[in-house]
Amino acid sequence: MKYARHAATFTFLAISWSVAVPAAQNAAAPKPVALTAPQMEEFLLRAKIVRTRGAGDGITGTLRATLSDGVLTHDAQIQTIDQARTLFQPPGAAPEMNFKDSYRYNVAGYRLAVLLGLKNVPMTVERRVNGKQAAVTWWVDDVMMNERERLKTEASGPDPERTAMQTHVMRVFDALIANRDRNMGNLVWTKDWTMWMIDHTRAFRVNDKLLKPEILTKVERDLLANMRKLTRDSVAKVMGDMLLKPELDALMKRRDTIVKLFDERMAQRGEAAVLYTMTR
């Protein structure tokens, strides 16, 4: 199987993914093969969509699709929503001005996660589906529960400290992207106790104020270092047209605020009380 590299795509993750590819006819059983990030990206961009159905949780018309290139078959999430409202009144919550719900932010979330060195936001590409621009996201395999189910059972896995560390990463990432829709259904845990952050269509607000700064008590060391390295030009280059200028400006202001907040916390409490290194 050959994969061509498409010049207009964005490939960042330097990791391998194991998926089942049909083995040769004389083999006893299918063997997993490690896909490189460019191969996975090319698959999401080019593979034929052979089946679609509702994805379950969510209200953005998300589809679960089965893709195949004739050799590899794998599922993906497809989102085409791209809505804007002057005023949006969500049930049981405060109204939001200049509301947007867009597939663009799912692509932007993935691209920013890679810049930050995060590997728990699934790969997402922009692709045209049924005449509409869409975010096509690699379907996370081996999911055992979502965050709602984890909290209900009070499960913390074989390494509760690592589980807590991942929660702190999520809080910082959501603060940075101004994610207003981090519900318990779009945090999923795989069998190796990795938290995957999915569905960011209601993020990247133009409000540069942090939503809940009081919950930002700890930060992963490399994540903070990578946030410091972000420049407006480097982010803009990676985002392409996934973020508008006001959204990019607000993102960078939130970055400045988060870095300053943690610097102040470290000055007050000491680095050991604020910084930690993620255990893999």
C-alpha cells in the first residue's frame, strides 16, 4: 500500500498507530501494522467513505463513518457544522454573545495540540464531504468509558496520580482554547487509561478572558514550556484559515494570561507545588 503526501495537508504527530490491516491470503490471521502520521493523514484525506451513521452523544450532527482505501478500513468522526448566532441561550446556562459552532475548531484544536506536544487529541484533517467542508477525525480505538462513566464509578485506574495529571492537562488546554463545551461525553478513556479530548467545535472564542482560572492549579512541565514558545506567527502558519484573526489574537492573549498565572503561582507556592512531569 502506497501513500502519497499531499502538499496542502498538515502532518505533525511523529508517532505510530497500530491498526489491523488484512494479512496476505496465506497468513493465519491479520497482523497489526504501525501507521505513520503521514499515512494516517493521507487515509483520512483520501479513503472512500463506505458507510455513515449517527455518532451517538452530541448535538452537532456528528457522523461516525467507516472509511476504506481497499486495504485498510477504519472509522472516523465527521463534523460539518458551521453556525454563528448573535445570541445563543443554552439550556440551564448563561447566554453567549457571538456564538459559533464550527468544524474549523476541531481541526484547529488538533493542530494546536500538536504544537503543544500533546498526543491525546486525535488526528483531524479538513476534507470536503458531500459538498461541505468538514473535520474528519480518526476514531479513537479501545475506548472503555467516558468521563461521566468514570466519575460515576469513581474509577482512577492503576495509576491514580497519572489520571489526575491528565485532568490538569485537559484543564490547561481548555483554558487556552476557551472551550465552552467540555462535557463529560467528549472526554473518553481508552483501556490503557489515556484520556482523549474530542470535539472542540465550541472552542476558540474571541473572549480573551479565562473561563475558570481558579481550577488552573498545576501544569505539566513540557506543556508550560511549549506554551511559552508559541508565537503568533508560528500558530498562524499552522492554523492556515482554520482560525480568523480575532480568534488567533484572543488565543495568544489567553496564552499570555495562563503563563503569567502559573509564574505567579510558582512564585507564591514554589515550582514543586505547581509543575509536574507527566508519567507516560
